[in-house]
Amino acid sequence: MIGNLVAGHYKVIKVLGSGGFGQTYLVEDTLLSGNPRCVLKHLKPSSTESKVLETSRILFEKEADTLEKLGSHDRIPKLLDYFEEEQQFYLVQEFIPGHTLNLELPKGLRWTEGEIIEMLVEILEILEFVHSQGVIHRDLKPANLIRRSSDKKIVLIDFGAIKQIQSQTSIYRQPRVTISVGTPGYMPSEQIRRLPRSSSDIYALGMIAVQALTGLYPGELEDDPNTGEILWQHLTSVSPDLAEILTKMTRYHFKERYQKVTEVLEALRKLEDFQSRNHLEKALAASSLYELKLGWEESQAEKSCLILENQDSKQPGKIRIGRNSHECDIVLSEPTVSGVHAEIFFHSQKQQFFLRNLRQTNPPVIDGQLLLAGEIPLTEGSCVRLGRQNLKVDAITLKRFPNRPNSFLIQPEADPSHIETEIEQKQEEFVSTQEEPVAKTLPPQKVSNQSPIDKAFLLPNNWLIQFLFGKIKFLTGAGGVAIASAIALLGLFRAESFERNLAKQNSISRQWYMCRVVAPTGGKFSIKLRPQPHTEVDGFKQLSEGDKVMFMQVQGDFVQVKLTDGTQGWVFWDQIQPCKRNSQ
């Protein structure tokens, strides 16, 4: 499917997610200028029988009309197109650059009450509009909430209503089968019985808030065997007023919950110190760093470099690119590249990375257009040509830290070509004792002719670090620097030696930042390695709880892992946990 054209002009770039209802793709619209990116949702009818197809078609058009109305809200993706092709149904929606709340809610990280209240109000304001249109979301969860890069606002995506087409038409094939739309843990009892209502969305949002407050996934929380109520209040320190609101949002029986979004909003705004909690946006901006990943091919090797906003360099605030190693931070060997060819910098007011031309007689080419002078904003996927050297912006992400690091320590990375920034951020969070964020960082890693296995990733240093999963603490100051530096030197290794030791379990443990242990959060159930990241694909190898695997990459709800015997496959992301540092 990758590279194919759908409807003659939607070019598939990559898979964003998949499930029983179909697949979701990132595509480019080749008919429009600049080939803008959008999201293509492919809906598979449950059968090709004429009666099923006709019912699916009616439901599809009805739901598309609904999504078109919802898209008028500025924090819901716009519906750009919908069509049927070869008895398959497709939706095209606006692509929202940003990251899901999954990345802000790793296990063990607890939000402050102020952050939780701000999050609740922001999402409730969207739900108020959704419910006013007679629509129930049905699948509210962190993965369906995107923190938009442009303004850090939360955007609501992936309405479960369109998935209902699959479940409603399946009755023609299997009259006794009931398919619920939603996600276990966030889905209340009435929704499991296929009787969702407005308070079902309120329940799901309440569970997200409880997750943020306790640092635990919903599946890890116990419930009262007599009443069915979720037991969470004993796990955290929370003000009585907020506890009362969250308890009412997550009551087992829908009649005992808030019935309308406006009721929850009114209760939140009555909290005594709510007006003093309007500093979340400023705090979030101060504790977040934009990061640009630039990739290129040189000497038949794939290379990349991470650039942080406001990063120290040879020219403060600017990352220069060219052949001159004395003046440039990224040095290229291509003869047609000028000595100092271009520079990348972060515009703090516009919250964007820009590329500036420094060579009028040999101008850069950005996405096919000459940049004769000045600068141009960079976006994810931007293609840059300097002379005959091609570079690409592989990713622009927002990384969140409790406090900004003031310096960085280079550590070895087992296989950076397979690591995605988001999964590492999600599973290894840093905690600092500094009260004020510091934007100053050291220069980016220098590019050399080393293979990708030798490239390094960056870890904060000279401030108190606590790995929530590894449970390692470094002392601040010179002693901490010495200890961290020693660990970095001891950790250097080549790919060849890693492969030789891979057959041993403790080899994976030693690479603790890549090590994962099979430990499902939802209880004991069969864990099988799948050849593809799809729910409909059967597993080919049984895994046991406690087995150690090596993290490779993430795609949708799946993570690719490598076993000690070299076998690779896919598991659900919540079936593995980071290894403990002392488990080696």
C-alpha cells in the first residue's frame, strides 16, 4: 500500500494505525500545490454482500456528514473528502502535526492538580460542542487526543462512530456477535453492552484524569467487587473537591454520573483555586523543547542529527551547515556544498524551525523551490538540497521534561535507525530538582563517518536525574558529571560485539535503555509475537512473562521487538515494560 495512489491522487506515505475496522494512513494530496499531507481512513465493510454493502454505504454517508459538521470546530480535524472505491470506503481528514497525550502520560508520571484541571476543561469544551451535535465520541483515550504543535492546544480525533459501521453491518454475517466500539479501561459498562450515551464520554475523560493523577494505566486499577466502582483515591494525594468530581465522573452506573458536560465544567470552575491555575500553557512551554531530526545519505551511509531549539553552537542559536569544519556544526563532504551554505535556527515567537540561505551564488533548494535569499520555515518532510547533497527533515517533535536540561551528556545508542523519539520519551522520563527551566544546551553531536550504530543520543546531565523505570539517581554537580561521564565511557560498544552477545539474556539487560521485559499491564493472558503490526494477524511465537526483548520501533498500538535468538516481531505496547536498571 505504501507508495500507492488512492482515488488517483492520494499518495500513501506510511501507516498510522490499523484495526479490525480498517487502516489509517498518512497521505499526500498530489493534486494540490505543495502536496499537503492529510489522513486517509480506509474502512472495510464486514462483507461484500449487496445487502451489507448498501447498509454500509448508508451509514458511511451519514457518519461522513456528521464528521463534516464536527470539523467546523477548530480543535477537531476537518473532513476534506470521502468516497467509495472498489466497494471500500475512505475518509480524508486534516492532518494535525503534534503528539498524542500518550506521550505525556507514561507510567509513573503524575500530573499536578492544576494540569489535570486545565486538561479536563480543555477537552470538556470540545465535548460540549460534540454532544450539542447529537454525537457521542465513543473512544475517548489519550491516543485520540493530540497536543497540536502550532499552539499546544488539545485536538480530539478518531471518533468511534465511524467504526460502528463495521459492528452494525456485521450482524448480517454473525447475528449473535456483539462488537463494542471503545477501548477497555476507558469504556464504561453500558458502552460494553453497546448502549453508549453522553455520560460514557464523561466516564472515559474521568479515567484519563485518574490516570494522570495516579500515574497508572486504567487496567492496573482495581475495582470494588460488590459495586464495580474504580478504587483509586488511596493511591494518590488529591484535594477533596477534585476527588469528588473525578469520582462522580467515573461512577459505575451511568445514572450516578454527571449527565451533561456543562455540569462537569461548572463543578470544576467552582474549585477554590481554579483561577490561579491558568499558567499551564506557560509552564508547558517552559518545560518543553522542540527537536528537529535532519537526515541524509553520505558515503552510502544513512546519517542524522538532532537539533534542539535555542541550541548552543559555533554561532549561538544557529546550526550552520557546510563543508567548513571550523565554522559549521554539520559538516558535509559533498564537493558541491559551499563552505558555509545554510543555517537552521528556531524562531521562538513563531515556534518554528527555519532554514536561512547563506550562499546567494549557490542557493539551497527547499521542496523544489530555490531559496535565493532570506529564510523559509521547515516542516516535517521538508526536502533540502545543498549543491548535490539532499537532506530531509525526518521529524519535528515536542519533547516534554519536568524542567529543561542545562547540558547534555552523549551516551551510546544501540540502533538509532530504529528508535523513535516518542517511545523513549513515553517510557523514560526525567525528574529535576531545578525550579527554573534552562534553555542552554551544548552543540549538537558532530557528524562523522561512523556507521549508524555509533551515533549517540542525548541525556540531560548536571541536574538531578531519576529514571522512573530504571530507578537510578545521579548526584548534581561535579561528582554527578564524573559518574555520568564514566558510565558513558564504559557503555561504548560496537554493533559487532552487541550481535555476538545477543544470544544471552543479560546482553539485552546491559543495554538497559533498549531492554524491555514481557510484563502485560492488563493481567495474565496469552502474549504472542506477530509478524505484522495488525490485530487480525495471528501470532507465530508464544512469549512468556519475564522474557527480555530489545525495543526496535513503534507503530500505532504495536511495538517491534527483537528476541535473544534474533527473531523479530510485534507485540502490543502495553505487553512490555522497561527493564529495571539493576536487573542485569
